[in-house]
Amino acid sequence: MKKFAVTMLLVLALSSLLGACAPEERVAIEPEVVEKIVEVEKVVEVEKAADLRDVTIGFSWNRWDSQLLVAWKDYFVSYAAEAGPKAGLNITYVDNVADGDVARQASNIQDLISQGVDLIGARPEDAAAIGASAKAANDAGIPFVTFDRASSGYQPDAHVGADSYTQALTTGREFAKILAANNVENPQCIEILGDLKDMNAVNRSKGWHDAEVETGAWTTVVQVPTDWAADKFYTGTANALASYPDANCIFSASDYAHGGIEKAMQEAGKLFPSGEPGHMWNASQDMNPPGLEAMEKGYIDVLTTYDAYFHSVAFIDVAIKLLNGEELGVFNYLVPGRVATLDTFKDMPNLWAQDYRE
């Protein structure tokens, strides 16, 4: 039996606190936080119970455009096959993809409801719109769990994902230490935002700015919107570097399009690895394959990981509890991620970017 331990922040947030407002930039709901250590066991060989109850988990993907999604799905299926029998369940997994279309995702979820699946999971395209689908599922007696992206309206039975606020906060705190250790004078940072319809992007921006206020280690001189569009990581960074030539640091809400940031830095004469003169200090999030490559080249100094394996394990664990009628006790199951620096990232286990490298 292989055991993987992960610290998860389990956040209890009442529906009445969350349902009233849509996401706004730098606006965060204040939840009651419950901290626990959760030991996740990945069992290589499992003895199946004599009688297993057949259940189906239906999943609605908002889009299918990165290796991260492939990793999540693979981990769902493999862990469900191992953990389900221990809980008396034979789990079948089915899914559909909305290709970035909010209306299509609503239709896809209605299809899952009509199929009579036993539980629905969804990665929302739009935080505000997903609530209607969650309510429709609940009205049909089907538990509903949001994954990776939370609902800003009607609250489902649970949410599973990353603690994106803590992700950015821990990155910012470590970044402050790196700047101090290298005697960086007057750090002026460009912030590359995500899509502010996505609560992960909102929370990462808030975490970054809270770390800035807490440490006083840098000044964010400009925020660059990207809507998670890869081309805007390049054009936005290029425009910001042209407008703020004295900027000497960057925070990006994700490293999935870091190649565009690197291209803009190179064109501006600012792409140098850590340790070389002219290095532009760089903090990011996730460690997607482009981020892993950027760290190997010394371009990113620090990030906090987006641990796909543990996200998937948490989702299946929550699904099993709901399918067996157990009380969850908390609403948000959030994995905070691990801080990775140039000194530590090579020795970190369970990095999905290594497993799914193209």
C-alpha cells in the first residue's frame, strides 16, 4: 500500500454567505476555516466486497484544452476503481465537454440529469451560471459537486479544488524572502491576471496583494487582464514591459502560458535565468508543464503547485461519502498546494506535470 499525505484546508462556507454575490475583482467572501490533516491512501491492490452497489458519476467539463484536464480525469478513474470497492461501490464514470460554451454546459448537465446518474461533478465555465445547473440536479435528487471552479450563486452539495487564495499568498510570502535574500532594490512588479469570471483568478489576485501588503516587499505597478487566453499572456506582458520599463518582477496567475511571458521578456531584453545579471524576478502558480520547464531554465523563482492528483482523490472521496449518504461536515475541500523554489522543486514527488509531460 502506498500512502500519500496531503494537508487540506477544509473551508466551511454557508450558502447564505456565498449565494448573494457574483465574483468581483479583489472581493473575497470571509468563510469559517477548519483546518485538518487528511491522509489519502492510494491502494494498489484492493479486495472487492462480495456485493457492490453500481453507481454512476457524471462529470461536465467546461472545456478540454490542456493536459491538466487529462490528468484529472485519469486520476478520477484510477482512484475510483481503487477506493470505490472499499466503500461498497462499483463506480462507473461518464462525462461530456462544453467547449467553453456556458449554454452548452447547462444543456450537458441536463443530459446527465436525464440519464439518471447518481452524482454530478462539474468544472464550471462560468461561476455565476453553474448555480442553476446545481439546483436542477438537486431538485432531481442528484448530489452536485463543483470541481476546481466554485459557484458564486446557488451552492451545490460540496466544492473540491485548490485553495487558490492560499496558493498565491504562500507564493508571495516566499517571493518576499527571495527578494530580500538577493537584496533586490525597489521591486516593481507586473501582475498578469487570469479570467476574473473564475474565482481561482480572483482569489489568486487577492492572495498576491495580501502578501504585498503583509510583507511590503514589492509594489505592483500594473495589472494585466488575460481572460486565461494564451495570446494575451504574451501581448499583455509585452505592453506592460513597454509601459513600465523599470519593472523588475512579474507575478502570473498561472504558468500554463508562460512561454508567452518568456517571449515578451526576451523581446524586451529581460529574459535571463536566476543568478545572471538582468534576471527579472518571477513568481507564478501551478507548475503546469510550461512552468516546470521555466523553473528548469531558472526563469521562475517560486510558485505554489496545483496538485492535480490530490484534487482528484479529494473529489472521489467526497463523491463516495455523498453516494453513501454520509455527512460531509464541511462544504469546501481545498488543497493548498506546495511552495516550490529553484532549490526544492526537483525533489518534489507527485507532480502531474512530470507524469504528463509531452
